[in-house]
Amino acid sequence: MTGVLLGGIVATQFLSDPAPIQISANTVRDLEALHVQVDGNLMPASIFNMDNLFTMKGLIFFVMGGFLVGFGTRYAGGCTSGHSIMGLAGLQWPSLVATCCFMAGGFAMVHIFFPLIMRII
């Protein structure tokens, strides 16, 4: 446990890049069309801030999203990292199926549901 703590300290203090993250112009354009302000941070403050926590947007993103992640992890018998890295490395058929479903769900969320949620709210 000490190694995790020390690794986190070393990573944040000595290995982090203070420059804003680089996002493609197409992604910025698409996000701004959905009223998500790109601020150069990994998680846009227009979605992930304390003001949104107790709004309908916050309910959808944080509460329902957290429930779906927990449900999916339990239903799939493991998390994305466990299946996609360790399971595929061990040539396990259930991990291949789970990873394909993770990818399909991610694509559906980004291209179908996220734009709908952002337009409704």
C-alpha cells in the first residue's frame, strides 16, 4: 500500500505535464455543438463540477453512470481492465465477448446517447 501512495506522489509531483491536454479540432467542435466547453482539462468543468452535482445532468452523469458502471462490472464478471488486459492476454473467451460489448457500449454512448442527453438537458 505504501508503494501505491509513493507512486502517486512521484507521478503527480515529478511526472505530470502541466500543459493543457491536446484535443483535436473536430472533437472540440463536436463538444461545443453539445454545449460542452473545452477548457484544456481532462474532465471538462462544464460537466464535472460541484454546481452540476445536484442537477438533472448531475443525476444522469454521476448517479446513473455510477450505477451502470457497478452493474456492468458485476454483470460482466469483472472490470474493463481485468477483461481487456488480463483476460485477453490469457485467451479467455468470456473476456473477448466482454471487451467487444464494452467497446460497443462505449461507441453507442458517445455517438448516440451522449448527444441525446446533452440536447435534452
